[in-house]
Amino acid sequence: MLLATDGSASADGAAGLVAELHRRGAGAVHVLAVFEPAPVPVPSADPSLAAMTSMAGDQTLRDEFFARVERQVERCFAGDASVQVERVEGSPVRAIVDSATRCSADLIITGLRVHSLIDRFVGDETALRVTRATDRPVFAVSPSLTQLPRHAVVGIDFSKASMRAAVAAAGMLGDGGTLTLLHARPRLDMAAASDDGIDVAYASGVTAALDGMRGSMAASHPRLTIEAERRDGEAAESVLTYAVAAKADFVAVGRHRRSAIAHAVLGSVATSLLRKARVSVLVLPPGNND
């Protein structure tokens, strides 16, 4: 597992969850802290003096940043000597993707930050940008999730991507946990189905498919409770609304391999989830055959 943290409160959940998984023998942990220099020009008649002042300010911020990460790791991992912090300077997204590749991480875990509109304009959506740049699963963890998850909601569209998301989400749950498979039908499809008189056939087909998937998941994960739900509405909104109402620990979705035009027209459920979520989000990358 690769834990990418900035030591802030928004990453406390991610650090705590990784520490809990580590204690349960989930595998090796690699902690990455990336300091992104952001020089602030200081007005001065002497350009070299302004540069020196900016560099001095960066050094102070750098020291404070890494000290904060070290304190968080010490607190969450209780001084486990096997957990070391890799210190990097530069672009967080590039550094996270490169580090995950170098250490052959099976999962990237980072904090889930609630983003404002201004964050999107300036590009401060690290978790979202990482999911787009990596070929590995990304788990964006909310500050409130510090223990092994007990309930997950998976967006199901019956694609291979959503099937993989369901399997991955099940693997994150402890014994006795609940996995909810939720299929949402977009309102545009609802209107067309109603006009064509195929509502009943559609509902019957979806119910049968969900029941089949629930049975398959239950057989392969006997220690979990597998539920199936249908909703009408956009996928991301439906998944999040249900997850909040059910007090689920996280939601999961699989990304599809789409062209730039298709992405612009159809959007992305994963993008909507990461931008709107108040619960943790697990995103599976596209497979080779998606």
C-alpha cells in the first residue's frame, strides 16, 4: 500500500486506516510526503533579494510540512520502525504515480479533501488527478474513517469495471460487513423506457441481473451481507445519496476507458463522486478490455 499524506487533518483518516490495515497484516506500507514549493515573490528593487527571501520562506514551510507528516505517522503507527516516510519535493500527482510504480503498490491511499469551486479552477484536486494518471486503484479516505470499513456501496452498471469495483470493495470490508450493489437508471433512460412501454421488461432484467450478481458475490464472500438496490437518477448522485442515508463507510466505482469526446459528453461517475463525496471513495482503474 502507498499512503500519500500531507500530514493534515484531512489525511488523518487515510493514515489511521492504513495503520489499522497494517496491524492486521494487510502488507507492507510505503508512506510518501510530497512538498510542493510555492514561492511567493517579495517586492524588492533587488530581484536576487526577492528570490532569497522566497527561498528562505520555502525552507521554513518545507521543514514544517515534513515535521507535520512525521508527527502524524508517529501517532498513527505508534512508532513502528518498519514504516518510513519518503520525502519528495515537486508535483504531488506525478510523485504519487511514480512512487506507486516504483514500489509496485497494489493500492494508493490518500486523504479525501472537500473541494470548493476555486480548488477546481486552480487544479487542487489531488485525489481526482491521481485517479486519472495512474493504472492502480485509488482510495480517497475521509477524515472520519480510521477503522476497517463495515459498509460499502458500489455503483453497478454491469460493466467489467463495476464488477471489479464490487470485488475490490468486498475485499476492504471486515467480517460481518455489508456490501450494497446499487444500480441507478438515468432519468433520460427512464423517459424513453416509459414512452416505449419497456419499463417492466427493463426493471425485470435489472432485478434478475442484480440478483445474479448478489448471489455470486455472496457465494464468494460468505462472511459478508450482500444487498442489491435499484434507484432512478444519475449514478453518482444516487450512490452518494444512498450511502449517506445508510451511513456507509465508503462508495466504490470502476472507471471506464473512454475517448476524450465521450468523456466530455458523458462525464465521469468517478469524477462526480470525488468532487461531491462526503464519504470515502474507492476508484478502480480501467482494465485492458474495458
